[in-house]
Amino acid sequence: MRKIVSILDKIIEWLVLALVACMVLGNFWQIFTRFVLNDAASWTEEFLRYSLIWLTMLGVPYAYSRNQHIAIEFIAQTFSAAGKRVNQIFIEVLVLFISVVVLVAGGIMVTMNASGQVSPALGMPMVFYYAGVPVCGALMIVYTLPRLVDEIRGGKKNAGVEAN
């Protein structure tokens, strides 16, 4: 499973890099057409909005896999070793629950509800826009399960891919 997570990390890393590069180019084009050509491109704002959403939906699981997400640890630091382990298991179960129920199940419902709709400027199906939510949920599940199993088995710290 760790090999899959490592490969997935690399794929997400490259997708995020490509999205950021496309966003920079799109933003540059928006500025150029607005201030130099005095005729703003109509598609760039929508493109940047969709790109930012997908960047977020890919960045959340990527940061989680590397233990670089926001964490409030000052309370957990007061726990005993066993308490820290129970706390970590609780967190992983909670993340798994939210990923399955809210992101995957809820995301699929919202995505299916958007079928047949098309974005105004790009003419892109809105399903593509909303699909980022269940994709994020599926990635979170892939990253959470090995961490949860490792935590239950022995309480290994940083059960996911080690942070660089």
C-alpha cells in the first residue's frame, strides 16, 4: 500500500504543479487582455476558479499524506503515550468517516445533481467542476486507511508517506 501511496503522491504533485503553472499563465493572459488589449478574456476567471477548486481538492489529501496539514497539538501533547495513540486513532477514524460520508457520498450526490449543466464561459460540464469533491474524498480514504491500520497495529508515528 505504501508503494501505491508514494506513486499517488508523485502523480498529485505533478498535477498540482501543472495546475499552478496553468493558473499563472491564465492569470497573466487575463491581465494582458484586460490592460494591454482593453478587451478582457471572458474565459479566464472561470478557468481560474475551477483550477483553484481542483488545486484545493488535490492539495488537501497531498498535504495530509505528508503530515503537513493544520494540527492543533498543544492539547494532545498533554496526553500519555496511550492517550496520544487513542487520540490519533480517533482522528484517523473521524477523517475516514468525513471522507466517506461527506466527501465521497455527498460529493457524488452533488456531482450527479449537476449533470446536464454547462459552465457559462468555458462551456464545460459542471460535473467536472463538482467531481473534485468525491475525488478528494477517495484520495483521503486511500491515505487514511494505511495510517489507521498502522496506528491500530502499533502506533507508528507518521504512518503515511514520511514528510520531507
